[in-house]
Amino acid sequence: MSKETIVSLAERVKRASRTLINLSTTEKTNVLISMASALRDNMTYLQEENRKDLAGAQKNNLSTAMIDRLTLSDGVVEGMARALEEIAELPDPVGKITGMVKRPNGLMVGRMRIPIGVIGIIYESRPNVTADAAGLCLKSGNAVILRGGSEAFNSNKAIVQVLQRSLELSGIDRDVVGFIPVTDRQAVLDMLTLEEYIDLIIPRGGESLIRTVVENSMIPVLKHYKGVCHIFVDKDADLDKAYDICLNAKAQRPGVCNAMETLLVDSAIAEAFLPEMIRIFSDNGVEIRGCDKTRSIVPDVKQAKEDDWYEEFLDLILAVKITDNMYEAIDHIEKYGSNHTEAIITENYTRAMEFLRLVDSSTVLVNASTRFSDGGEFGLGAEVGISTSKIHAYGPMGIEDLTIQKFICFGDGQIRK
């Protein structure tokens, strides 16, 4: 696909984005419900196209986990449809007016939420992202250009075709959901230069993909490179809570960005806590890599290396470090963390609140698993991504994070003197 063709697509999507401005909440809700029904009605077609991707994945010896993420089972298609219905039920942020104040000269000044415009989403592996991203962008009044991974090309293309047909049947320009129909890397690089047409890029995938996007984009990027998530077990922790929370954070689903990668333990309770905690981890297949102090308490764990503190293992591997106090734990998070998600386990209210204030990450929890750092769990509906950059959105992003605010003013003939 030539750059001229990419530009032509972006031009069509930009034009289509302007037609969304006048769509009512009811119209957006109805088309999202129509899209959900269309996914269910076209399940056989979607799965036929998906089988082409699965055959390619097996030919290329992709991992079992990757093939699982690629598979459009009946349950996955139903989940995509339900997600669109959930998005349809969410409050519409577009047009919301806040902060109206009357100035001394009588001028009324406030802010109104508006769509960002055209959003480019570059993602890997999971075909369900196609429907989620399209639905979230539509509800928030944005047009979208989708560029999925080559491993899911046929599945993504089929989903987009189904969604575009629903748009047409609803009298909405099909180009509000654009799709780059090629798999070569150059198409992504060309897309990242189109600052005239695309207002924001959101990459979803591995660290290498996101760094490539950031290094080559002329368009603002909302990103997170990786999820090096920590839990600090404070000296005033309820240890029974700590055992359950830490096991869940590490082992419930280790291959995701909100899984715990490093466990930090206050030295005052390390001897009481770590032997049993490490036994529980071992019983659940978790490999422990500990600091010297950890190994002095549980000698048979592996020695942690410096690189382990930076590592997003995405596997049943956990780094463990004993700290003298909460402040040393926070310093460790500051040095090695990725601004994704951190938690403290404590019954000390003052210390919990101080941890919330001092830890500079997009999600900070008290007495809860890091696995809750998710748009769905936070009530945002389907999630378009998690931002660890601090430009307009920080943390899991829902539909309100796909809008911005502009100033609006109501006057009665005022002039500036």
C-alpha cells in the first residue's frame, strides 16, 4: 500500500469525523447496539476468517498463549458484542458543560467536552480490540483508524467490515471506522507522519512496538511501555490479606501488564511473612528471585540480579526485596517502576494515605490486587488502553479520556477595554 493510499484513507476518515459532531446520544447508542447484533449474526463469517489467522499462527509456531489470544471463540465474539452494548449504556461525555462561572464583567465562562477528532490505534494480537476501540471512539464522537497486528489481519478486517456495514445501515458514514488493509511495517511508519489528519496515536502491545511508535511519530502518543507493578507489604499489614492479594496479583493471570512483578516487604515483618508467602507462591508454580535479605530468610530462592528489578516478566516469576521501611520501598518503585500500578497492604490509615500521595504511578491501591487496574474493573466500560504518560490521561482510559475540554463563553455585548 503506497503512502498516497494511506493519505487518501486518512482524508476520508477526517472528513467522516466531522459528521459525528451532530450525532445525538440516541443515534450513537442505537448504532452501537446494531453493531453488537451484527457481530452475533456474523459469528460464522468471523470465525471462518479467524481460522485463516489461526492456521498462519500454527505455521509460524506462535505460542499457545498467543494462539489463545487470537482465537475468536463463541465466547469471545459474544464478549465483543456485550462490550459494545455496555459502551452504548455509558453516559455520553460529549457536550458536557462544567465549571461555569460569572466573571466581574458579567461574562459566563465554562468548559465543554468535545471529541479529540481522529484517533489512530496500533495494536497487536487481540482481535477483540478492533470492536472495543471502534465502539469507544464512536461513543466519544471520534473517528478511528485501526491498524492491527499481521497475525490477526483476516480477523480484524472481517470485524471492521461487519461494523462498517452497521454504520451504513444506520445512515452513518462508514469511514468513521477506518482500517489499514495491509500488514507491512511501512504502512505504520507512513501513518505516523499524518499529523494533518490524525490527532492522537494510541499504541497497544509490547514494549518494542510502543517504542517504535514513539520514536517515529509526528503525532502525540498516549502510551505505556510496560507494567513493572509492585506491592509493598507494610509492617502493619494483615498477613492473611497479604497472602491472598499477593498470590492473586502474581498468579491469577501473569502474562498481563497489571500483574505484580516485584514484591517489597517491610523488614519488620519479613521473617513472619515471607516463608509462608514463598511457600504459597511455590505451590502455585511461581519462581522467586530474592535479594540477599530474602535469601537469608528463605535460602533456596534464586539470587535476584539488578536487571530483575526492571523486568516485566509476564510469567510466573517474581522478584522479592526486603526494605527497611515504606520510604525505601517508594524509592525502589521510583527507580525501577514504570508508572503503571502499585499497591500497599497495611492496616495503618496514615501510612496508606501517605503511600497514595507519594507514589507517582497512574494507579495506586490500598489492600487490593494490582489486577484491578483495568478500565472495566474501574467502571469505565471497555478500555481503549492504559496511559503512563501524563498528557491529558493517566491510567486506564475510558470514553471520557477520548475527549478534551474547550472553553465556552456566554456574553451580553461585553467588549474588552
